[in-house]
Amino acid sequence: MAVYTHLGADDLAGLIAEYNVGSLLSAKGIAEGVSNSNWLLETSGADGHGAARQATRFILTMYERRIELDDLPFFLGLLDHLAARGGPVPRTIHDRSGAAFRMMDGKAVALIEYLPGVSIDRPSPAQARAVGRALAGMHVASADFAATRANDLAPPDWQDLFQQCGSGLATINASLPRIVETHLSAIMAGWPDDLPRTTIHADLFPDNVLMLGDDVSGMIDFYFACTDMAAYDLAVTHAAWSFGGPGTMFKPEIGQALVAGYEDIRPLTQAERAALPLLAQGAAMRFVATRAFDWINTPDDALVARKDPMDFVKRLQFYAEAGDGPFTPAPR
Amino acid sequence: MAVYTHLGADDLAGLIAEYNVGSLLSAKGIAEGVSNSNWLLETSGADGHGAARQATRFILTMYERRIELDDLPFFLGLLDHLAARGGPVPRTIHDRSGAAFRMMDGKAVALIEYLPGVSIDRPSPAQARAVGRALAGMHVASADFAATRANDLAPPDWQDLFQQCGSGLATINASLPRIVETHLSAIMAGWPDDLPRTTIHADLFPDNVLMLGDDVSGMIDFYFACTDMAAYDLAVTHAAWSFGGPGTMFKPEIGQALVAGYEDIRPLTQAERAALPLLAQGAAMRFVATRAFDWINTPDDALVARKDPMDFVKRLQFYAEAGDGPFTPAPR
């Protein structure tokens, strides 16, 4: 959570004038985004009466890391592609020249549609089922999205991250090096390469889903989106949503609802279903890797709270022991 | 800027149910407030068709410091008093039982009307004049506000803060102890006690004023409000708004516009006008004192950016040398 850059009212009003959204009425820096700065803007609305929805609220994102610039056309184009197909995804607002992002003080900024809804920490099975459906809908809708982006957090990248952690891994938890060694080679050896691929979100945690009641009103924060196995995205979502309560226990009714919702829209193949237990171990390992790296490399005075890697170690161990039970639909 | 407490959607929906504002549609943690956590909420709107404006957007504030609890009825009551008189001040939304604030996990929370507008870093003279008018309007409108609150950042409190800084003062700047010694006793010796008193904002910096064009659409963050001299509030506002650019130069056209706007609504007495140069030195000293104390006592890993005390040392020295020039209306 952070706003890394101060933008004054003059800066913001000048930026907004480059878009056909009316004049600036309000701007609040919002406490979201780990590597970006975000503002919630309200404007007086576009001129004219086009077919476009008359949005007056927007999220302005400033991309603080240069590295993301090359990938921005992919991320912002994906939002447009999915929104055009009716998905619960915010549109990218293009400026008067048609550009999806602009440069400001050497950083890229994009104006993105605001969507209502709240992030649900403790979903009901009905809500989890809606999340599964929304994820499958995204996979189906992105089948004809032409652009591709390699997953830069694939198994070899986890291995690199652990190697960069070096002896620091044991400072997080004495058992962590052994746990990683035990599981990583098995996951990599069994990692499938022949499952159906599409554009995946790859980070669909509860804080990236907006809900109104039992409906998904928005999927946001596509900045890990890439071209990879659809079933891996379901595994990531399963690992992200299905645990909670004392000792980070598995909640079977949530995991089952996610899979059932997914299959409401896109039934899994036999091979995908068989791969889910290993994919879920991989999903857990991916978050152990990035969290361990961030734990070791985040300065103590950073504005960002570090996340405990051991939380996902528990999920990894659960998936390694549980077999295919966590993915089996509940008896009807 | 910070959100210190995580509130899940369940927590927020449960809280909102205690108010007649409809159901929760959106919640964003916002990067405002140094000692409070703030969320921008959107709801479906109140039941029924009362005379009250149908607000659907609110700021939810969680007061993170226990010390403020005793003062909350004063602060929240003042908002209601000023809003009822048509001032550009957010109303406090009372819960179904009529309470202006509620307790949640041991902390007080209040639901406050959202106001449009943006904070202006570099005001025009017309905007400064509007700010002066709004400040005077608040002083006039609070004349019949019955509650009182002592100013706990009065001259003796500055002295206490400097004493607590001790030898730390010189670590900020080697000349700072001498500068404080030179000016503080003179300010305290000449501090008036017979000027008109009212309820003052006491912290009307640009980020506490929302503007739409040249109009003040909101004055916010009344958590330093207290019963003190009206002219001191004008001096604080003058010190807060009238400097900028290279070397934090005084901008005479802004300072003059603030005073002129103030006198559009509430003409200063002869004694108030004569006191302004000393009151402005006091206003600058007040911010030197709190910023020096915070500079020394803020941990390096705090979420809050420290503000440089030397910025207000320059303003103090400017006011000490400039006499009554900075407060003289421009020739017409």
C-alpha cells in the first residue's frame, strides 16, 4: 500500500485534459498497489453523447518501475479485449490521440475505468463459485487475444529466486531450505507442458476481485497476466482463496466451489484434472519463492508490508499430502 | 499517508449496517491522515426520502490514537454545527441510534460526508482570496458553537516540545537551538491575550482545503480545531499558504489575497491587524516545534514521511524581519 509520487492538482488537471473525460472534480491517493501509485479520480464526464458508458470515476495508475513499460501494451490491451467481451474487467481509457498510456515525469501513467465492489476476505461457497466462473470466463474470452507474454514467474524462475536467497532462506525459517529442496525438484520434474494454454491472470487473490453480493463485479490488477496453462491459473486461485482460519486450514467447501464454478463455464480436461495437485504445489511454491525473496530484500523502512513466506509453505505441504481430494467436486 | 488497520469487507458491511446509508458498494483505503486510517466508501443510499441530501459517498475515519477519543464529540459536533450553517464542511453521519461515532475493535470510527474538490498546491490569488473568505466564514459561523476546547499547541506547549527535543535540536541543524532561543521568548512575551476568540481550524494547510475552480468546496481535517484567537488562525493559514517556489520565497500576492478575502467576510480589528506579524511568527514557530519533535521521534521505518522543520524556520525568520508588509492589502 503506498502512493510513491506526489501529484499536485495542477499535474492531475493537466493530465486529465489529455482525455475526453471532462474536468477534474476529486482526486484521492489510494492505498493499493505494491509497485504502483494509484489515485481515485472523479471527473465531470465526457463531452458528447457517444455509445460509450459515461464514466466519471477512474483509477489513475502511475507505474513506478521502468521494467513494466514494455509489457504495458499487453496488460492494457488485455483489459480492453476482456471488457469488450463483457467481462467484469475495467476498460483502459485512451487519450485524445488514442494512446492507452502516457508518459509523465518519465513514468508511464494509465487511466482505467473504476468498478464498484468490495474485496471479500472470507468468501462464502457461492462467492467462491462466482470467482471460479469469472476466472473460466476470462480464459474463454482471452482465447482470441492475439498478444502473448511469457510467464516470468515459471518454475525455473522460482529456482533462480531461491538461489538468490542463498543462506538467507534459513534465516526466515530453519526448515525452509530443506522444504524447498524436497519439493522443488519433484514439482519441476513433473511440470506439464501439454495442457491447454490461454491468457491467465496468475495472481487472482481476493484483493484482486471486487464483489457485489455473490457476484463478481470486477477482476483487477492484471500485472502478472501472461500466456500459460489455464489449469495453473485455477491452481493459483485455489491456493489463494481456499485457506483461512486458525493454522491457515484448508476450507474444502471453498476449494470445491472454485473448481465447480470454473467447470460451469469451462470443463477441465482429464489431463488438467490429473495435473491439479502438482500445479497447486507449484502455485504455492511460486508464492513461497517471491515472498522469501521479498522478505530478504525488502528494507526495514519500506512502505510495503512484507508477507510471511511460511504461510504458503503450509499450503505447499498440504497440497503435497492431500492428493486430488481438494479438487474433487462435492457430492451432489 | 497510511492505512494502519486492515478492515475486511465483512467488517465494513457490518459497520455500515449500523447507519441508514444503504448497503456497501465500494471501499478504498485512502492515503490521507497522519494518525488516522481512512477509507472512501460508496453505498446504495439511505432508505426513504427525507430532507437530508442523499449522500452515497463517505469518508470512514478510524481514530488510531486513544488520546483523541475525549475530543471526538467536539470535533464531530463542530462539523455538524458548521455544515448546518451552510459552510463547506462535511457533515458527520450519525448512526441509527444517533451516535456521532462508534467503537470498533477498541477504536473510535466515524462516518463523514464525502465532499468533491481537489487540494491546490500552488493557489492563484483568486483561490487564496476564496480560502481567506472560507476561513472567516468558519470563524463567524462558529461564534455560537457552545463547546470549547483548549489549544494544546499554544506557546507554552511549543516550549515543552523544544525542551523534550533537548540536544536533538542541534542534530537537525546546528543553528536551530540559537534560532529558537532568539525568537521564542520574544514571541511568548508579546503574545496577545485580549484578541477576539472563536473556534479556529488551526491547521488550514492546502491539503486540508478542497477546491473546485476558484471556489472552496470543502474544509476538512478539523482535528486541531480549538478555541483560540481568530487572528492566530489567519496567521497560521498565511504561514501555510503564502510561501513557495525556489528557496521557499514569500508570495506577496497570495498573502495579501488571503487577508483581503478574510476581511471580505470578517474585518479585522485594529488590534488584530497590529498583532498579525507576531502571530505569524508564532504560527511558524508552532510548526517548527512539532516538526522538530516529530523529526527526532519518528522511527526510520515509520509509514509517515517526516517534514523538514527548517522549512518553517525560514518562514519564521521572514516574518520576524518583514514587519506588517506581508499583511497589508495590495493597493487598489
